Amino acid sequence: MAAVQPPKIYTVSDLTSEIRVLLEDSFSGVWVEGEVSNFHHHSSGHLYFTLKDQESQIRGVMFRMQNRNLRFKPQDGLAVLVYGVLSVYERRGDYQVVVEYMEPKGLGALQLAFEQLKKKLQAEGLFDEARKRPIPMLPRRIGVITSPTGAAIRDILHVLRRRFAGVDVLIYPVTVQGDGAAPEIVDAVRELNRRGGLDVLIVARGGGSIEDLWAFNEESVARAIAGSKIPVISAVGHEVDYTIADFVADLRAPTPSAAAEMVIAKKDELAQRLDDLQARMTGVVRSRLHALVARIAGLDRHLRLLNPMERIRMQRRHLTELWKDMTAWADRRLMVLTGQLEAAAGKLDSLSPLAILSRGYSICLLLPGREIVKDSAGLAAGDEVEVRLHRGRLHCGVREIEA
């Protein structure tokens, strides 16, 4: 009777590792199309996202070395076509597509709707800075339109209490996600405008996917915010999230907490600002006084210059300076000319025949014409010559000639 083989027992790590090997061998190069969701560009440079269609979804990652040549920026709602390897992230046991190549495949439905509405409202001028109103520096009453149970309202109230505890806050609760959210937000903006008494409105919610934030991309919400008589701050999602509400609002805050910080200044900041204004005012007054004193001194100097006796004294000083300059120039010029004359005399003396005679040379002249004799061939025995020395002359007869 054959022995029964015991079943092979895997550890979780071993089983996950074998599944990874099987997947990578079986799907070593696959093309997948889908819509990007939950996109995240990590500080390491890697791209993390989810690919989804109407029925399913799969995680995806594109490492920095592969995505550095992308000519577009992936974002939520974008339909893409990717090529890569199916693998398993062993730490969590999740399977994912390790993407090597990605290209856009037309916009996803929500993203396309976003772009179309954005283009339409921009063409109408609803995004123009000229139509937007400044936010009051110290609002007395603030209206907040958001979910009463979300993190956004807690963050806003915490910041407002910390910065300026005495401000009045009116919370108008609405649904901020789902099909019924947009009508509630529109009603809230209109109702608070009808009631009046508010200095600024904050329309807020926390972060989420494009689907979660979609109520703030509805045209009805955008037109309600644009038509508000009360200045509106849009504080929807995280810093990287943008909605149509952000573009039409008078001011966009990157987060709900930032909206609370923007809408009201801290007490110590106000005190510091008053101190700065006082210092600036003091500086301006002091600078103005210095300028006036300098102007008076200048006018005093000008009046003194207009005095005839002062002008005569100035002209006399000027003539004295000119005379000194002219005398100095003449002395320098005379010195230069004297030096040039001495140099020329020395050069002339060095070239003079008399200077040559003083060194023991003599000049022989054929008589009677007194031509200078340069060659003995020009003489004959019996000729008379005159020999000129450094001092005196000799009259001689030629007795013998040597060539």
C-alpha cells in the first residue's frame, strides 16, 4: 500500500511569490485600456493610479524611469491605453499592472464634461478676475456651506476659533456628494443671499475622487456662486483638486483650513500690521521732514549765490585757480621744451665733425680747391694738401703715395 503524500503547505509569502511568477510569466506583455482614477504622483516620481471600466478596476503603477518621457500628465477621468506586465505587490497580495508605456485614449466622461463646462463658462467671462470681489479683511459674520458631519467643518471652526474667537459663524448644512448634492448647494447659496447679514461665504468639502467632488462641477452650482451678492470662497478638496466652483468663486482656497485662514486674520497678525503701518507712517513723516529741511538748506545756498558780492568772491576764487593752473602748465611746458632742446643739442654735438676731430681724427683737403680727400688714388706726388686738426691746420706737400 503506497504511502499517502502529505499536502504541500505554503506560507503566505511563498504562495504570493508563486502567484507573482505565474502572473508575470503568463502576462509578460499586455495592453489594457481604462479610465484613470485615484491618480497620485508620488514625491519619488512614481505614478500610482487605478484603471477602471464599468465593471471592474485594477491597480497600476508607472515607475519614474518609465514615466519621465510622458508628453502628457495623467489625471483622474482620463481614458488611457497602457502596456506593461501583470505583477503582484507581495506585501499586500494585490495584483497590478506595472506600466511601461501609456498613451491617452480620449477623455473620460466626467473629465470631458468638466472641460466642456469650463470652456463654456470661461467664454462667458465667469472666470474673469475683473468681476471678482475682494474678501473683507475683518468679516463680522461668516456663512459656511458644507456637510455638518465632515472633517471640513471641524477644520474651519478650529482655525477660526484659534485665529479670532469672537467671529460669528452661520453653518448651512448640505449634502456634498451624490446626485442630490448640487441642488442643495444651490439652494444654500441663494437662501443665505436672501437672508443677508453675512460678509463672506465659504463653500467647502474635503478631498475625494472626481466622482466625489462632482457636485461642485455642476453648472447650476457654478452659476449660483457667480450670481452671489456675497463674496464666495471655494474650498473644495485638497490642494491639487480643482473644480468649476474654484474658477467662478471670488477666491479659491486649497483646503477648508486654508479658507478659514484666508477669511480672517489672527489678532496678533492684526496688531503686528498696525505696528507696521505706524512704523511706515512715522518713516514717511520723518522722510518728508528731512526732505523739507534739505530743500530749505538748498534755497538758502541759492539765495547766497544770488548775492552780487558773493558772486564777485566766487569769480575771484575762480580766476585765482585759473592763474595757478596756467602758471603750473607754463612751468611744466618750459621744463619739457628745455629738456627737448638739451637733447637736440647733445645729438647735434655728437654728429658734429669737430666732435670727431676732438677724438684724434683729422680732415685732409686737396689744395687749392679744398676738396676733402677720401681716397689716396685721388692724389699725386707733389700735390699740396691742408690737414685740419682739432686745433689748427697743417699745409703739407705729398711726397709719396701708398695705396
